[in-house]
Amino acid sequence: MTLDVLSSRSGVAKGIISKVENFRVTPSLPSIVNIAAALKIPLTELFKGLDKAAETCVVRKSEIKHIERNEEDSNIEYYDLANPRPNRRMDPLELIIPPGGGRTTAMTHEGEEFLRVLEGQVTIHLNDEEHLLGSGDSIYFDAEIPHNVTNDGKIEARVLCVFLAR
């Protein structure tokens, strides 16, 4: 079921559902009830396994989860590389940025961020600074600094991104 369908059926905003799904926010009880009803599952099913934080989380290539994001100013594709692990402090993601694409406006969030370009090249915009990074290059910064990433190249860029919450 897509985020659009679940949002429509539950009455919970698509952005909130995405953040709940990725353990970025804790939903209200009414939202949880509405989501369970929309999924046609018992409420207890939503909490299954959350009390057990696995020490190890292996994610096979076939299990990598595409994250739907409702963002008008970005055409970046996000893939969660640790989706089965709840209550994690780091969010490792793979970003696929099409040629000429990326995020058009800067954003901020709590924590720190690490990016490593796996293929292609990207420009990281931090306040008034621009950092052109090619394959193998990396950058680590305070995520509360307004930032965005663009791909001004002619080929798709693949970037490893790790968010660390404070």
C-alpha cells in the first residue's frame, strides 16, 4: 500500500506516516488507531517486535526499502539501508540523484549528517558555501546548518547518507 493510499484511508498526513514508518516521530494514539484500521490489522500488530532491539541488523539487497517522501522541491530517491531495526540513532540511506536533480531549497534538521559519493558527482550547499564532491569524496557536517544537495552532472549520482540524531 502506498503512502498516498494509507493517508487517504486513515486521514493521517502522508508526511507523518512516512516519519512514523522511519521511526522519526511517535504518532498520537488516535493516529495509531486510524492507521491500524486503514491497514485492516489489529492495533497490537503495529507494535509487534518494537520492544526487541536487535543487536545486529542484516538487510539484503532485495530487502532495501524505498522511502516515499512528499517533497515538491526534491526529486531525490531515498532508500533505507537499516529499515528492520527500530529505535535506532543513525539513519543510513542511499540517495539516487538524477542528472540535473536534487533538492532545490535548503533544509535543516537536528543532529549530524555524513555523505559519501559512491558514483557521479554532487554539490553540497551549506549556507553560502558550495562543495563539489566526486566519487569517493565525503563530507560531515552539523545538520542544523541549512543544506541541500544537487547533481549538476550528466549522470545519475549515488550517495551514502547517514543521519545521526542527537
